[in-house]
Amino acid sequence: MDVGTNVWVKSKDTFVWAAGEVIGYRDAGTLVQVRLQDTDKVVANGTSAPYRFILGVTRLAHDL
């Protein structure tokens, strides 16, 4: 996953997705940091509630 990629981030609530942009990653993408577009909050899988467990990260439709 490249820095600058627009993505959808799925929270631990299966019905909540948020648009964001990848701002960092390491270890072949196992730690992904995303800036949410609606709040500018930075979340990373495993760290930030309610996105503590980013269950899925997919490209936005216009980037496919």
C-alpha cells in the first residue's frame, strides 16, 4: 500500500466505513496509518478506537 493511496477503512463496527488516505506503513503493510478525511484524525490498525482494529482497507472506487 503506497503513501497517498485513498482508502476505505472498516472499523470494528461492521457497518462503519470511513474514507481516508494512507500516510504511513511499515513491515510490508502490517502497520498502516490512515488520516480520516472527515475528521483529519490519524488512525492505525491496533491503536485508535473506534478504529482500533482496522478490519479492512480497500481503495476508493475512483482509484480502482
